[in-house]
Amino acid sequence: MFSLIIREFANQTIESLPIRHKTLITYRSVYRCHLDAAIGDKELSEVKRTDIQAIISNLAPQISQTTLAVLKTIYREALAQELLEHSPAHGVRGQRVIVAAKRFLTWSELDAINFGKYQLQIRFLALHGLRWSEAVALRESDIRDGRIYVNKSVHGATKSKAGIRTVPLVSQFKIFPTSRRPLRNALAPYGITTHSLRHTYAYLLKSQGVHVTTAQRLLGHSDPKVTLAIYTAVLDSEIDDTGAMLRQFIEGEK
């Protein structure tokens, strides 16, 4: 049986979770940085709901949510092993995460910019919608018959089963640098990131009339709500265009 001391139990539990390597690293870091000093020496049964609330209340919203998720996972495993009858994390809510609207450039805006040494890689991301981790793992052998076969990431498996997909090849492929930093530096002056390029691709699909369910497959989203949230993004120019269209319609009806 595992020790009831949180530090030992938590470390063993986290290491045994069936999660992706990237998530495992996050869980290790969250426990080490935000939980170990506060409750690591306590027994599982000693931690109260107020202890947990005190820990997460002083954290940034996103970190608060992740820290609470780690705690709930630890106590869920303790309940499953019948080490406890109740979880002090049950019913605790983290701080609300307010997601700002994603900044992205349209394809025409991107096409007008010279990104220098990384022009091909940036165009490739914007025209195919691959995640950075997928693009870094891509090789020439994954491109054939006019299609890109996405079946892995730099972390091993794709983010989800939906990430395994094929995407039409529409621009030249060039091997990506192993670090995100060079592309990040090239994009930073324009207020965008490598992830913004996925939104550029999604907006390009939308503007070309591609149905949201097709876009979901091309983007590798497991949840259609994620795709739909991007598809409902509206540029200011679209609002003006809609006004002009309606005015033209009204004039035509007179």
C-alpha cells in the first residue's frame, strides 16, 4: 500500500497516470511549485477544503485551474484505492479563466509580409493548420500524393485521436527548426504566435466556404465546439461588409 504522506503518494500517482509526456511534465511542475511546500508533509486525511482553497486562491487563474486538477486527480486515486472516504477537493472551484480573443492575421495580410529565413515554415503553418508539435515531427516521407499525413507529434502521439488526419498539400514544405523560438521571434513584431497561424488557416477555410465539420477534421479537433468557436470569429471588416450588403438589399427592395 502507498504511504499516506501526500508527497510520496502524489509523486507515485502522477508517475502512474496514463497521460501524455507533456502533460506529465506539467503535473510534475505544478505539484513541485504549488503543492509540495504547502501540503507535501501532511497526511492525505489531514488536508481540508480550506487548505486547498487557500492554495489556489493566490494563483493566476490558469495555474489555479491546473493545480486544482492535479489535486483532484491525486484524491480521486486515493478514493479508488479506498485510502479515504471523502475528497477535500470535491466541490472546490478554481478561479475563472477569462480567455481573450485570439489574435491572428488573415492570409492576405500574412502573404504581404516577408518573414525572411522562416518564410516557408510560416506559410506552411498558415496554409495547413498543423500544430507546432506536429509540424516539427513532419518529414518528407509524410508527404505524398498531394497530401500531408499527420500521425505523430514531437511528443510522440498526436494531441488526440482526431489529430491523426490528412491535409491537402498547398505549399512547399521545409524542415522546421527543433526550437519554437526562431519562428516566435519572426512573428512577435506582428503580435501573433505559431498557434495564431492555426487560426489563420481556420479563417481561410471559413472564408472559402469550407463546412465546419470538414474544418474540424482538417484541424484535428476532437470537439466540434472548438472549431465552431474559431469559425464564429468575426473581423471588423466583415461587420462593415454586412452593413453594406444589407443596405444594398434594402435599396433593391424599394
